[in-house]
Amino acid sequence: MSTLSPCEPKYLELKNSLIQIRDLEDAASVLNWDQTTYMPAGGTSARGRQIATLKELAHEKFTNPSIGQLLEDLRPYEQSLPYDSTEASLIRVTRRDYERAIRVPSEFMAKFCQHQATAYEAWVKAKSLKNFSLVQPYLEKTLDLSRELAYFFPHKHIADPLIDFVDEGITVSILRPLFRELRQKLLPIVEAITSGPPVDDLYLHQYYPKEQQLKFGRTVIERIGFDFQRGRQDETPHPFTSSFSIGDVRITTRVYENNCTEALFSTVHEVGHALYEQGIALELEGTPLAEGTSSGIHESQSRLWENMVGRSRGFWECFYPQLQGIFLKQLSCISVSEFYQAVNKVVKSPIRTDADEVTYNLHVMIRFDLELAMLEGKLAVCDLPEAWNERYKKDLGIVPTNDSEGVMQDVHWYGEMIGGMFQGYTLGNLIAAQIYETAVKSNPEITVAIEQGNFTLLHQWLKHNIYQHGRKYTANELIDRVTGQSLSIDPFIRYIHNKYSDIYSVKLALVA
């Protein structure tokens, strides 16, 4: 005799509809991946239309009143289940997404998506020519559309809805004081380190053949746990990760033959994202739960693997002999201690993606403040390059040599929107430190295993505590669940203090 709830057929109907919608969204993502990797430039206009069509169809299907009715009918079923059950979580998260989506007309989303594709190509050209004026009108339209999008939602600050899209529950009122405190603690640490003798890293910038770099990087990420049966790696000007299913997760990297670590660290960074996507429970496949819970949590995984693992002393005790053997001419006279110090060099530089982990958050906070100023109407797009350069001079004591090195260095405002684009990076750094500290406390053998080139303990711990859940929990719920406390900057400051006091042999102030 069946004991199935009468609501379960409606749950299955909802789930099947969501899988069809996800298929449309993933097809659009495949087209976007192709545009940023192999598509010829002549396909730009058509590709923008194709992506917009799929996005519009997905939006229309998701905002159909029938989805809303199913969600309403399923309320009693949801309430009868444990909060963390897959069924209750899917209904809860879908309702949250639905109530957000029905506020935005499908035709607006199609218009915005098509503009994003066009603006991206304008950015590529403008950046290559170091000419901001070529992309300025596109960015002005992006700002208008971003503001229009925000006004579909009730808000205290115009950026709040845009931040909420990717970091649910996070607002400007939370971020401003958090970032202010972090900046105050970081600036004296940066000054203390950079006022000393500079680290010699010239040997990192000799000639390192591309194919050998890629081969070494592949060896590293396979050891870490990236599954090439369910993923692939390609090249692109701006590295990113795309997930079309739990069984198809793609990473990209860029290689500079005059830099032996850029490709490696960007690869390990993207693998952090990919391990998250590959580690989601298979039962969530094709549903809104089958992705990372937030921008900040996702970024925490990439930064954890890139910095706390990939730039650790233990990691290089394992891998440096292999790297040295591949590039014997360049590295034969360099010890592992010297190399470890070089890959953790702290320097005031103009490029966010090249920044060390001590100065990195200063780059993010500059962008966060500027996008708030644009959204608030306090900063015009035409004045953005000057404002950018002024903040870099104030916070880092440097001025970019051109706008490609400055205001055009990141794709985010040009290929996506203005607002909610950057806070996740700093949230990710803070969350990474908090999660990694918890992982090592729970199993101190993790660091010993890393020295031996065994990443299974850490990978499995993260899969069990983070990856498998997908979007079941909000970022705040997940942080509390995993670490037993709410988000704090203290673990990150402790991590920076302990690591760099040792590397640079300087006395750094630890402000609790």
C-alpha cells in the first residue's frame, strides 16, 4: 500500500518543469562559453540574439503562473518535511527565485542579455586599443539597465537587489562597515611588509614555454581532484569556470610565457570553483539546487585552493622539485624557500587578478565603492577612469599607466552589470579563511597530507561539508553550520598575520 503524499505528484511536476528550464539556461551558457573561447568575432551579433532568445524563453517558462501555483500547492508538503531535506529545499529555493523573477519582465531580460553580449565585444576591442572612450557609451547603457533592474525590487539602497542576486541576504549596510574595518586592518599590514626590502622574483619572469606550463598545471589539478572525465580546460583572455551539468564542468586559463606561476595559480583558482560544481550531490542535477549557494561561498572555494593550499609551504615542498625539474635552466639555483617567498610576494600593483592575497581585498573594495557611487548617481561613467586612478593612488600609492591596466582590466561591468559584481571576492577570502581554519582544526592531518601531495582529506571534507549541498542553504546558514559561528574577518586577519610574519620576518600588528 502506497504511503506517498498526494502532494508528491505536484512536486515531481515542479521538478520536471525546473529541469526543462535549466536545460534552456545551460544551452545559453554553452553559447556564452563558446563566445569567450572559440567563436569567430563575426558571430557576435547573432550570438547575442541567440543567448537572449534562450534566456527569454527560460524566463517566460519560469515565471509562468503555473509554477507559482505549484509552489503554493506545495506549501503544506514543504512544511511537513525537514528543513534540510532535498524536497523542502528545492521548493523553498525555487519559491525565492520565482518571487524574484516575476518582478522582471522577460523582454527586459532579453534586452539586457543582448546588450551584455554587445558590450563584451566592445570591451574586448577597447581594451586591446587602450581606449576607454570606445566602450564608454556601452557602459553608460549598462549602468542605466542595472539601475532599471534594481528598481523592479524594493530596497533601502539601489545596490541591494543587485548584490542579493549573487549574495543573498547581504546588503550595503552590512558590507560598508565590514569593508571599512577590513581596510583599516589591512593598510598597516601592507605598509609594514612593503616598506621592507623587496623580494627578488625576477627568475619567475624568464621564458617558460607554454606547453610545459600547461602540462605541469594539469598534473597539479588532477592530483588535487579535478575530474577530466567530467570537465575540460581551455584558454581565454580572462579565466572563468562554466558548469553545464554536474558531469560537464569547464575551466579556462591564460598562459604568459614570461611568468611561470600565472597560469598555474589561475588554473588552481578555477579548479576550486570546478571542484565545488563537480562535488554537488547527483540527486540535485538539473534543478536550481545544483549550483553554488552564493558568489561569496563559491569564491571562498577558489581562493582556498589557490592561496591557502596552492601558495602554502607544504604545497611547494611537494611540487617544487617537479617544477624545478621541468624548468631546470630557470630554477636550478633557486631553493624552495626562495620560491615560496617569491610566490607570496606582497607588492602594490595595479592589477586585481595579479594581486597578492594581502593587497587583493583593497582592489575589490575600490571597485565596490566605485560601483556604488555610479549607482547612486554620484559618479558619471565619463569620470570613472579619473576616479579609478585617484583611488589607486590613495589606497595603493600607484596610478595605472593606461585605462586597459586601470578601469578596463576587469570584464565584470562590461559583460555583466554594474552592482553586485565584486563584493563576492572579498567575502570569499573571509569565508575561505574561516572554513579552512575549521577544516584544519577538525582534522590536523590535512596540512600533513598536503605536504605529501595528498589532497583527498581536504577535498572530501569540503565535499561533505560544502559541495554536496549545492544551494540547500544560504551563505549565512552554511557558514554557521560548518564553522559554528557567523561570518568574521578575524580568521582571515589571523591567517595573513601568521603567514606573512613568518615569510617576511617582520612584526605585524594583530588587531583582534
